[in-house]
Amino acid sequence: MEQLSKEEQFIIEKLKENDGSLNYRKLQDLCAEEFEGVRLILKKLKEKGFVDYEGIIPGFSAEIKLMK
């Protein structure tokens, strides 16, 4: 399995806790106390095939879905 950063692991865990899908705004709120740069981390996770959402960078209304 590919090495994931602490932030990437945190996002994946939050998605798992919410049945594999979260609205971007809700996910950003969950991550706010832990770290910044959620969009960039999601972009990296999408490139690695762990999550999917519409577009290249998620918008505020995007639905983030766990793929693996």
C-alpha cells in the first residue's frame, strides 16, 4: 500500500466514519482543527485513486467519495 501522510490518513478515516462520502464543506470543518490545505490534500488523494469528486479541485458543494 502506498505511504500516506498523516493528513491523508485523517481524511480517509473521516470518510470511512461517514459511509465513504462527505460534502467538502463538512470535511473541511472536520479537518480545520487538525490542519489546513484540505483542497490540496484531496487533489493528491484523487491522483492516487483514493477519493473521487467532480473537477480537478473540489468546490464548496462537491461531494467527496472514498474509492478504495
